Amino acid sequence: MPIQIKTLDQLKVMRRAGLVVAQMHQVIRDEIKVGMRTDALDVIAAAVIKRAGATSNFLNYHGFPAVICISINDEIVHGIPGSRIINDGDLVSIDCGAIIEGWHADAAFSIGVGAVSVQDQRLMDICEESMWRGIAAGENGAKLTDIGSAIEQYTNSQGTFGILREYGGHGIGTEMHQEPHILNFGKAGQGPEITPGLVLAIEPMITSGSERTKVLSDDWTV
């Protein structure tokens, strides 16, 4: 599929969808606490989408049963909300999205709940900073792989971390996942040129251990 370039009016609608996702993030940050079931956060997120007049692009996506992904500790992405209880010190990653007038938004964040270890907090801080480095590298006229190269260089400068190979960022627009796929590593100066109207979800994922992953028996959680 060719890379989709958006007009200014289309970008304005995407921004509205993005603001719904930002609101979901803020409400979850405010409400998450030790002792909460993960499916309670899904209910909270669904209420935000409904109030905004948006629809979820996660619910029923290839059969996914919720409006958010919630992944805890050694889970990386695509965790399914359910009866699991959030414990003190858990590192929790929330991923969610919304659709407005056919245009998609998608974003994730990680948060420590309760007394988080210094190691886990540093992991989150480095991953977030690597995202900002990737965003800064994706300027007009740059090459696509400049993004992943910036993420990898910064992450490696901070110590030994696993940078996921199988998962990365992507284009987004009239579908949640579009071309191009964005690696979080690699050599700069390659791939298509970044131009106005290109919308990208930049999604660095790092671990404090190995970069090797496996999908659990629910066929979603990594």
C-alpha cells in the first residue's frame, strides 16, 4: 500500500482524534491505583471515547476484546484487560486509540504505580527520551530510518537494553496501521523522505533484559 499523505483539513480531524486519546491517557493516569483490576481501566477509557463522540480502533481489531491494551512488567505490548490486579511497584503500559470521522489516532504511555524501583523508572525515562529523539530526527526532508537510528543511538548510549526487533512504529491515517513500518534501530539515511502530510506513530519499545519476545497463550500479549 502506498504511503498516505494527508491534507491540512485531514490533519485537523486527526488532531481531534489525537486529543481524545490524550484525554484517555490523562484520565487513566489520574485513576490508576494499586488494587485496581485492569478491566476497570478499560471501562474508564471506553467512557472517555463515548463522551467524545469517537469510536475505538482497538475494540474488535482482529478480534481484540477491549478498547485499551494494558501490559504489566515483563509484558511489552497488546496485553488484554481483565481480572488481573495492579500491584504496588508495577510498571504498567497503556496503549489506546480513537477514530473521528474515519481518521485514526493511536498512542501509548508507561507509568509506575506505587513505589516503583529505580531501575524501572530509569527504563521508562530512557524509553520516553528515545521517543523524543526519534521525533526530533523525523523532520521535514529527513529519511525514515533517521528515526530508528536516533532511537537506537540514544538507547545504547544509556546502557545495555533490549530494543525490540519484531515491533515498531507505523504510519496512521484512515487505518490505524499503514505504511511505512518504522524500526527502532538501524542505519540512518535510508528509506522514503519525510514530507509534510506524513503522519507517523513513533513507538520505541525497550527492555531491561533480552530483546527476544514470545506471544502468550491468549494470542495477543507479548
